[in-house]
Amino acid sequence: MILPKPNRLNPEQVAEITAITKEFGCHVQPIIGKVRTIYAIVGDERDDLMINRLEGLSYVERIDRIQSPFKLMDRRSDLANGRLTIGGVTLGEELLIIAGQCTIDPKNPNLFYETSQAVKEAGAHVIRGGVWKPRTNPYSFQGDHKSLDILMEASRRTGLPVDTEVMDEEHLKFAIDAGVDMLQVGARNALNYSLLRAIGKAIGDRPQTSVLLKRSVHMGPINEFISAAEYIAAFGNPNIMLCPRGTTPTLDGYRNHPDESATPLLKEKTWAAVVVDPSHSVGKAAYVPAASLAAVAYGADGLCIESHIAPSKGIGDDPKQSITPGVLTKVIKQAKQLWKIRRE
Ligand code: PEP
Ligand code: MN
């Protein structure tokens, strides 16, 4: 990883480091931070001659060589010095709340507008709303492109940033063009390396775009989760939050098995913020408040909670696992208190 002296290099300097790394079979990938851009060396960076030549350049501060399967996401990486700010909240300084419907019903935009306003009043900083939905059953509602306009209208009306899941590169393009602030990678796609790569690259000239990476139920060791995030970072976007969302159930009655206890493990290895999704973790509205507090107790930096103004009128997961804005208000209040207690 090349750490430049200025906040970013000019095109001639980028061309020079690119040419040097190319001689050694590597290439350079800029990782665009809000203030500073760093340059990852992609490939085998063990050649001392390459490192010496790069370190000798007047505009290079130093080269970091971290021996880790995820050198950008590693706690020792330079990226650990950056802090992500979303919806006015700097992660690590305040508990981030993402809330809103599982699924936007394109036939009922007003429900989404009302939900969005209500979750804002409950204390949410980011509105979530599913436009395209990964459904187990191919005959279930798959989402609707029209919902993207509804999502962005809710953002304009509330003044809050929005989060939505993108399942493929076509969705990604539509979401980026529409100005979606937070791209969600769902549990089913968390191991889809082509999509992770494309999401990393999609940051383009919108360095504020963040990514909420869910944990796949198929992920084994914790390194597999962090390595999935490494793909996004290595292809250009370091604004990543890791999202445990429940894994294969071992207890009868749970939709998934809560995995908020992965939080301290993640924090030991990576600098990334952990935003837990208690809704999918338990799959039942009545259990969501406890699961939210458990996540905060384990050290979560944020929560992503499904909430709906009238869950019984919802679609997708909303009827079974969305909490009402009234319940959300209380959950946020208690979660914030607990978050403070943890810091005493
Ligand atoms: C969702 O957030 O509505 C969703 C489908 O999540 P997951 O990918 O965790 O199942
Ligand atoms: Mn859902």
C-alpha cells in the first residue's frame, strides 16, 4: 500500500507508480478516501527492489506491507485512520441507526413515505427500503424498478440518505445513477466476488457512497467475511460496514440464528464498523428489541432495523419482522443508553 505525502497524487505521479509496479507484475488501485487517497499495490508486493524504488519517490511517504489475507481491511492498515460519516453520524462516535421497510410496495408509495418520516422521527439516520428483493421462492414478489423513484423521493422528503440492496451490476448502475447513498450487499450475494468487485469500482466520483455488507449464511471462518469486504476495498471503495444478520438456525423457532456475537471478533481483526441487522437475525418482530440491545452489548457501531408504519399492510419480510415506529423509538432510546454505558 502506497501512502502518498499529498492527499492524492497527480496523473503523472500515478502513471509513474503504475509503470514501476507493472515492471514487477503488479498494478495500482487507488482507494478513494474522503480526505486522502491511498494506492494499493495489487499483486505480489514482496519484491524489495520494487518497494525501494517506490519509497525513493519524493511524493511517497511510505509503503505499508501488511502480511494479512486482508491487508486493506486489517486493523493495522492505514485505512484504520479514516472515519466514516453517514447521515451526520460518525461511526464509532455515535450509534448509527438505519431503519425502514424491508420492501417498498410500488403500488403503495405513501406507505413508504409515511414509514420514512416516522422512522426519521424515531431517530433513524438512514432510511432503508428494498427495491429489488432476493426471494427464496421465484414466484414471490421480486421487487420493482419503480420503487427506486419512491426510495429517492423519500430521501428528498426526509432529507436523509438511503440504503438499498443491489443484487447485480444492472441494479448497481441504476442505484448509482439515482444517487443511492448506501449500497447493500445481501447475505445471498456476500460471496459473489464479481458483484463485490463491481461495487468497489462503482465509487467513481461519488466518494461518499458507502457499502453495507451482510454476512452470508454460507460464510465459514470470520476471515471469509472480512475477505469479502477486502474485495470492495481493493477495487476502490473503503466506506464499508460489516453486517452480521443471522446465520443458519440451530434453534427451532428462529428464522436465523443471531450472530451479533461475531462483533468483537470482527473488531479484533478489522477497523471496519459493525452494523448489526437484528431483524433478519431473529425474523420475528417481537424478538427484535432484545436482539438490538444484544448487538449493542456486543459492541455494534450501528443497527439496521426493519420498521413499517403498518406491518400487516407490508410485503416481503415486513408483516412478520418489521417493528412499528413506536417500538423503534423505544429501541433506539434504549440502544443509545446502552451504547453510552459500554463506553463508561
Ligand atoms: C433485507 O435486508 O431485506 C435482506 C433481504 O437481507 P439479507 O440479505 O440479510 O437476507
Ligand atoms: Mn428483509
